[in-house]
Amino acid sequence: MEINGVPIEDTFAEAFSMHMNRTLITAYDEEWARITAMETTGFGTSVIMTPSEAGIEYVLSPDETPDGRPGVRVIFATAKSDKLEKQLLARIGQCILTSPTACAYDATPKPKETYKIGKLIAMFGDGHQIKKGPIDGRILWLVPRMSGTFVVQESFGRTKGVAGGNIIYCCKDIQSGMESGKAAVKAIEKVEGAYTPFPGGLVGSGSKPSSRYKGMFASTNERYCPTLRAITPDTLVPEGAEFVQEIVINGLTEDAVAEAMKVAIQEVCKHDGILTVGAGNYGGKLGKYQIHLHELGL
């Protein structure tokens, strides 16, 4: 299979389940909602060491949000459910409450469990907080602050999602890899239910779940390192490739992750300097989901 002359490998991305929450952040304009979302999802790359795999999912217009203001939805993912509750309390309390004009609402579809995050954060009001609702099915807390009133939903939900979807592609040089990668992340942001947790959505240090050093849970995947091509017998870097790009995709459903992988591949293949497109897996040993590239409807 090829797209615009770029070979698409007959392989699959291996993904696994994580606990997830989807939160909607609104603010006085879209730029500030996005800035708040970026701060709230910071240090949210890999479950290897970060407390949550977090990222921006989708941008909403004012007529799509509870308070009629621009909004940005973000998703948080953790390996354990109790860690998700702690992450929501910390990130909403420290990054959304503190952001001028920003407010927070739960947007988790069909939650399996809810946490009274908003009720706890409302205690910041020191007795001046006010409970309202239900309004359109939401119980809200209004908390006075210097930039006006912080509105936060009382309960935030938990659901099970899919993490670890990915594409890995080899590029002629840095420019072709970065330009195609940034364009692919923008395309993924239009897919509801999917998000990219790494810096700017791009992964510069693809890993394998093993190491020669005791205590290390992961290490560089030498088969994808251009500088190690000459000394790695089973290298996956073709001749002429000096840059390898990975895009990791998480989502609320397997279908959302698959759709995001599809649009990412289609966008990447529009750019010059792309030599091959594949995906990372460990033979089915890491996760229960296998998302095959040749079955994406490319």
C-alpha cells in the first residue's frame, strides 16, 4: 500500500486501556482557553514517568459550551483510577482556577464513576462559594476570585479509554519530519475523542519497554535511531532517512484512535521527504488493542 508514493507498512499499533476524564475549559477568548489547556495538560507525556498522559482534544465554539464562551476540551489518562482523581484535583485547582476568566466543566461521556472535584476546589472560596443547579443537568460551584467568578462543575467523571495508538515514520531530514508532524497534529485535533499527549503532539524519543540497566523501565528504541543505523543489525531506518518521527495517540474509544491515526497518515503523506510510514508494537505483548494500518481505510 502507498499514499502519494509513500509506502505504508503492513503492521499495527499496539494500544492498551487507561482510565480517562474529559474536561472542558472555557475562557473569555479561544486563545486564552488554549493557553489554559496547555498549562493544565503540562507534564503529561508518557505513563512511564509522568503522573498523567494529558493533552488537548478538541476546540469548541461559544454556542457549543455551557457558558456561551470559547472552549477547549482536554483529556487526562492514568493507569489507576485513584490517580486520576488526584490529577483532576491538582490540575483543575492549580491550572484552571488560577487562570484569569477560565472555568471548568466535566465532559466525560457515560462515566463509570464520578469524583466531587468541584466541591473540593470550591473550598478555596473560604465560605463565600455558592452552589447552583442543577442547570442543564450540571451542579455548579461559583467561587469568587480576583478575575471574577470561577465556575466549576461539582463532579467530574471517569471512563475507560484507549492509549498507545501511534504512527512512526521515517523522513529525509528534520524539516520534513517536523513540518509534517505539526500538520498531522493539527489534523488530529479535528477528530473528536482523540488527543496527542507528547510535546506539541510529537515524540522525539521512541522507547522500548526494557533496558540493560536495573531500575529502568524503558530505553531508547535503537532500531529507530538514525545515528545507530550502521551498528544495529535489525534497524528499521532506511537509507536516506536522517529523522524519525512518532505520533502517539490516545482516545476515549478505539474508533477515535483509529480515525486519528488515519488522518495523521494522510496528512503526513502530503509532505515531501517522507520515506516510509509504520507503527510501533511489541508483537501483541503490551496491550489488547491492535490497530492495523492497512485496515484504516486509507
